[in-house]
Amino acid sequence: MKNKIGRNDLCPCGSGKKYKKCCISIGKLDSAKTWVNDAGMHVIAPGERLTKSQIEQMTKEYQNQIRNSPMWEQMVKEHSTDKAEELLKEFKAEVL
């Protein structure tokens, strides 16, 4: 497990922005434990369980951040735009 992501570290989503200017705003994750491994970015945060609509909103925001990142440009370059959109559907927030 990797150490907690710092506010001034690069965001693990690949946007090239600092974490505080990117994904930290998705869930106000200041007090959360976050790490990245082969399965993706993980967050453990205190609080009540998220609703289905909150999870869907997080997924939309996450997918929009990917569309505005260098990762998206690479996906479109390696695949077609249609295939990249299809692959983007796999990027989603989940609660386990």
C-alpha cells in the first residue's frame, strides 16, 4: 500500500494537475486514506455510506476528468474515439 496522497502531489488520475486541484474535490477526501495499485485508485473515508446517485455523480466527474487529461488523448490516439468512449465506461466509482 502506498502512503497517503499529499495535496501537492500529482493526482493519480493522470491529469497532470496537483491532487488538491483535481480529484480531491470529488469527495472532499482530506481526511481519507488513498492509494493506487493495479486495480485502480482506492479511498477509505469516514462517514455514511454513499447513495447510488452520489456514486453515479462521482463516476461522471471521474470520467470527465479523464476526458480532460493526457490519458484521454492517449486512449483516442491508440484507439478510435468511439472505442475510447467505450473504454471510458469502465472507469467508475464503486463502493465495496
